[in-house]
Amino acid sequence: MIPIDGQPILTAAQVRAAEARAIAAGTSVETLMERAGTGVAEAVRRLAAGSAVQILCGPGNNGGDGYVAARVLRANGVEVRVAATGEPKSAAASAACAAWDGPVAALADAEPAPVMVDALFGTGLSRAPDAATAAALGTAIAAARLSIAVDLPSRVDTDTGAVFAEEQIGAVDVTLALGAVKPSHLLMPAAPYGGEVRVIDLGLTLDDPIAHVMARPGFLRPQVDDHKYSRGLVVVIGGGMPGAARLAAAAAAHGGAGYVTLLGDDDADAVPHAIVGRPWSSHALRDVIHGKRNNVVVVGPGLGRDETARERLAAAIASGERLVVDGDALHLLDDTAFAAFAARDDDDVVLTPHAGEFQALFGDWRGSKIDAALAAAKRAGATVVFKGPDTVVATRHGEAFVSADRRRWLSTAGTGDVLAGTVAAAMVSIAIGDPAAAAVWMHAEAARRLGGAFLADDLARELSPVRAAL
């Protein structure tokens, strides 16, 4: 079993193409099924810890993987019983079923076991299982101490995160992804139904994945001759709700920026003393960044949407500095701004919309959140951080990263402002890899360390120990 951090994410079509390449190179379908089933068996044997195992097999190759797993488990002394929806419908699955030397019960007659393995459908499911199958699977999951899905839980669409038979079938504890992580292992609403995800290596060549799972980031360490400006200046532009800008500024400071300035309409007494507060003016913005080389401007948290807000956003864009655009400022962007972003040479603009802001900015979307984020990034000429429990970071060059960390306690006011500041800190402090993805990881890790019921202020402060540990 391979942890999924940093792993490539492939769609159903991409996995089929990878399998086709392996078959064209001389690897048979039966060999791939043997690898899959053996890998599943080894993982189940370790997780079952001596308990009896029930395997539910479907009519296709996912069911064939289940028959192989059953045979290998029995050969290793594990008590196994198999139930199936009917006769296998593929040649490889039929051969795997024939090689299983035990009985096969009808799915409706399946006897519950402490450990349940769902090998019914897997990749390619496009509709809900029939009512009898859904009921049997739901009963088996509910009766088991540990439930495991082969490749994907038998209730989700592989690519979009859509869930079928939501009310009839509970979540499994572990999903063993065959060959590669699939989008619905991470995308909502499907992701929670798969529990913990681990990869079973099938030896496939995984070309051109649609995305990668976010992984623990790295940063270049400060050199002995670094100073506050070489380590990076973050300028946060405040507005009508100054608390949001303060949170972004505090996050930038705790996230690793060398110097943080808050340009607002208040005296900034509520931020750490290390943050320099100045009244807003376009002159002040030019003065702060003049002569500095490693700068990021954050605009949007608490900005407002009036004419004053528009003027501040325009000044931020006109500065030519790297930008993080969040919150209210996202509602003020238009195609003229997108054209200005696209004309820049570097990937130096990051937009951080949540679902409502994304819809307001880019319109309605359907299907995969990864596809939606990639299309938005291309249109905007910028990196898009499409926030949520399944945050997707997409660049204008077609790279995408998906968070595997779903922190329920991030659903409080101000945590998005903290993320905006964290992104800015990652941009100036030179993340190894994509800085927005690094920031999303740090943000989630800070939430993990805090546990439950924290304030956004606490989240910003917790970035210091997170950054120190990297």
C-alpha cells in the first residue's frame, strides 16, 4: 500500500489508456488482474489481523480482482467467503472465478464478516447499483468492523465526485486504489465515502495525469546574508472590514514572509507589532514596494465592493507586483483584468475563490472540480485556488493539485483570509514546487494541529510552528 501524498491523479479514461499501453507492450489482462488481486489480498491480510473476510464480487474486472484476492488470502490461511452478483462477464474475471476453489454465494445470501471487501464495480460506474445490490452492500458494510473498497466504493462516479445510492450505502473505512489515485478519491461529495485511500501499484506507466495529490511542501531556507526584504515583502491592502486584512497580514508574517505591511484605514493595533501599519493611498503602496524585488500584494480580504474598493484593486493590479486576489476583490475582476494577468510573463497572480465566489467569477460549472479549476485558470491567466473541503489548485499552464486533507473545523469566518496571507508568504519565501499548493497544505496542517473549535486568529499563529517543521 502506497500513501497518496504527491501521487498522480488519473481519470477513468487515462487509466484505461495506461492499461492498454501495458497490454500492447505484452502484459496480459490476466496478469494485471493477478497483480491487482494479489496487492489487494496483501493489504486486506494486514488490515484484517486474522479476522474472517467477506468479499463481494461484481460481474466485471473489479469482481475478477476480488476472486484473485480471495484465492490469495485463502492460500495464506485467512478465512474467506465470497458472494457475487452473478456470473462474471469478462474472460479475465471468468478465469479468476474458475481459479477460486471455494463456494460463491448469491449476493442476497452473503453472510456478514468482521472484514468486508467491496469488489463489485469500481472504476467506470455511471449509475447507481440496483436496489437489491445496494441493499446487500449497505448491510455488509454496516455489519463489518472494517470495510474496504477495491479501487473505488461501488457508489461513486470515477471522475466527477458524484455519489450514487447515497442513502442506501454507508462509507467504507479504506479504499485500495488500483494503479493510481482517481479524482473521486478526493473530490466531494464522493471522497468521504472512500475513507483512507492507499494505492496498489500495478506497474503501469502513468502519463499526463490530470492532477497530483498535494504533498508536504519544501521551502528554500534563508541564507546567512538574507534580510527582511530578501526574505520577502507582503503588502496587504485593507478595506471596509479591517479584521479580514489583519488576519491575512498576520498569516503572511507567521507563514514566513520577511516583512509585512498593512495598508488600511485604521491604525492596525490588532495585528502583531512586527507588522507595519500605514494609511492607505496609492502613493503609500508605491512607496512601500519601491526598490524591493521580492514582493507580493494581497488585495480583497474585507475590501468591500464600492468605488473605493475598485480603486484599490486597480492600484494593486497596476503595481505590476505579484498578486493574491481574494474575497471581495474577486467580485470586481473582469475580462480586462484577466487579459492583464495573462499578459504577464510569470505565474505571479493567484485567485482564491470559494464556491460562491468561483460561480460569480466564472459562472456555473458541472462535472469535475479539477476540470472547472483548470478551465478557470486558463481563462483568468492566473493560478486559481478553488477552495473547499476538496481544494483544487490549478495553474494557467494546465497543472493541478488536489488537497487530500478535509478539515471540518476550517468552516469558520476568517480562515479564507488566513489562507490568502499564507499563499502570499509561500510566494515570497520560495516554495519548492507550486507555492499556492504549499500554502493550502500548510493551512490544513495548522488546522490539524489545532484540533477543534479554533479561531482564525489561532490558525494564523499556528503557521509559525508548521513552517518551522518543514
